[in-house]
Amino acid sequence: MFSRSTVAALALLVAVPAQAETIRVGMSGGYFPFTFVKQDVLQGFEVDVARAIAEQTGDDVEFVTMSFSGLIGALEAGRIDTIANQITITPEREAKFTFSQPYVYDGAQVVVKAGNEEINGVEDLKGKSVAVNLGSNFEELLRGLPFADEIDIRTYESNLAQDTALGRVDAFIHDRISATQVIKETPLPLALAGAPFSEIRNAMPFRTDEDGKALAAKVDGAITELKASGKLAEISDKWFGADITKAD
């Protein structure tokens, strides 16, 4: 039997809610429409998803923006807790990080200047200059092609679409979803070249220490709840007019 004082203490512990944590979420702020700045306001699909996850877990969220190529290093160094910037799950990354479940299903897409009749898919990139985000999964995909040594691969931090539209490079590689949105929402003369050449699953990575794994499990549970409630699909529909959060 517990004493009255013990019972009272236990009741007090139950009544006091867990203290909210601050989840530091890294992103580039330059990947329309997933994470971008408009009129000095950080916004996009990833921003809304991160906020919904924090609301579900009862935590606060702090966005930390930096160049895309610096995000992985910042996570490893503990300057951020996770990344929300369309991080593709790859075997190499799975060996280093604990991932949440995927919350975006997409494909790698070749994009060219409108009117380009020479490039109709990834197989036509031989002898062409192709831009990719530095340190991205798309760079890895390109370098893994059997004819990669025949492609002039140029790594960028930004301006892939603009440089392609201006003819500075022949094509760039992006995910099909955001490439479609860029073509629809901007005046740049761009076009999709062929079908996606690689299926990608995007998720949030976490460090593999005890705290990282605990946070990954909490975020993963929140994503499950957001999928079940339809909130994740609602956020997707807001930005894309379709549900990109589930596999076909």
C-alpha cells in the first residue's frame, strides 16, 4: 500500500504535462515549393509538415536555414536535430542516420529549356552539361549512371532552373513534383524531359545516438497520426493539388 503522501506525489506527477522540447529543423529555404522564403517569410510544404509534427508531439519547432550542402554536416555535429528538405533515403544515408518513415514519394526528373528536342530523357544526357544540387541525392544518382563519365556534371547551390532556362547548362535534375511546380508557377521557359528515371522516398534523418533515436520514434509516430487523420494529405493538397505523401 502507498502512503497518502506517496499517492499525492504520484497524482501530481501524472497531472503535470511533459515539458515541451524544441525540435531544431534544418532546411535550405531555397527549394520551392518545399521550403522557400517569400516576403521574408519562410514557408512551404516542409515548413507546414514540421509544424504539424510539432503540434502533434506537443513540442516547439525552430527552423534553421543554411545551404543545402551544409545540412548533413550540421546534423552530424548536433547543430540541428533533423532535416526537412526532401532528404532521400539511400543505403549510404541509412548507414549513418535513423530515418522516419517516408512522407513524400517522388521520382528523379530531367528538366530542360522549353523547345529542347535533343534531350528526351536521362539516356540523352551523354555529352551534355547537367546541373544538380551539391551534395544531393540527384548528384549521387547521376554519378551512378553507367555513362556518368560522358556527362558534364555541374554542382550548384541554387539557380539550377534559371541557368537551364538561360542556356548556361543543357539540363538539370530535380524531383518531378517540385519541377512541375516550378514550371507551373514561374515564367521560366522549362519543360520535363521524359519520365522520372528513379523512384525516391523522402524522410527526416536523425542521429543514431539514444536521443536521436528517441526523437525519430516520436516524429515517426506523429507522421503516422498525421497520415491517419488526413492532415498530411491536406498539407500536400494545399501545395501541390495532389497527395504526394503516399506511394502509388
